[in-house]
Amino acid sequence: MRIILTAIPFIWIILSLPFVNHIQPLIFGLPFVAFWIQLGVVITVFCIHRLYVMDTKK
């Protein structure tokens, strides 16, 4: 599970960016790629939080 939680932000931001590099559609007034990156930041925070919780339960 730790490997998956570590890989999700990398895949989200680095590997998928060439596939989502579009201006249209606009989401909340942002180009799609800007929205994608901001959503990736939120998902990264969630993944890091879950990793922290998993490590502190030991």
C-alpha cells in the first residue's frame, strides 16, 4: 500500500501531464491543465497524510 500511495502523486503529475495538456475545457475558470495540477496537489497532500498515519501507527 505504501508503494501505491507513493506512486500516485508521481503518476498524477509527471506521467499523465502530456495526456492532459489542454486548455479547453475551462474548469472553475482555469485551463484544464492548471486544474489538473491543482487537483494533483490536493491528492498528493492526501497521500502523504495517509503515509504519515500509517507510519505513526507502528
